[in-house]
Amino acid sequence: MIEYLERQCDDLVARLGAAEPPAERARRVVRRTLGREPVTLGEVARRCALSPRALQRALADDDTTFTALLEEERRRAAFEALGRGEPVERVSARIGFRDARAFRRWTGGSPREWRRARAPE
């Protein structure tokens, strides 16, 4: 039910022509969608009331791409969840990765190593 209401809210905001820039709208949609369903350019564009190409142009105007935006949001979600102590496997599944390779790419270490380094002594 919550997902349905969030989609309705996104659609209403888009139709009202909110002053929110398209890149920020897309970021908000990705945050809400991540972990609930596959995040695709087409679906994010639809929820932003844009064509996929228009969304790509808007992102390019902000010097980013859909892939980069999605990666940023996955990284943010992973750090937040791991910081709260969620299991690595659950975090990986929720953000759309099968293993911790992306985390190693972001930090140079594993999620467990990152968590240990941040733990109070």
C-alpha cells in the first residue's frame, strides 16, 4: 500500500510541475525504489513524468548519468544500512548487488572491514 501511495505522490508532484530539478526528482525516486523493485531508467523517467531521453539530458545538464546517480544512491544506502549494523548479505540484496565487490571498489575493503574500522574502541 505504501508503495502505491508513494507512486501516486510522485505522479502528482510531477504533474504539478514541481520546481524540483529533474535530477533531484530522479534521485528521490531512486531512493524510494531501491530495494523494493528493479531500478530502471525507464521507470524512474516515468515517475518523473519525463521520457527516458529527457531524463538523460537533464542528468547530463547536471554533469551526471543515470548509472552514476544509481551508483551514488546504492553507495549511500549501503553506508547507511551498514552503519546501522544490518547484515552485509541483506544490504547487498537490497541495493541490487549479489556480492560485496562494489563496496570493495568504493572503499578498497570489504563491508566487514569498513564496519570494524568505524566501530568505537
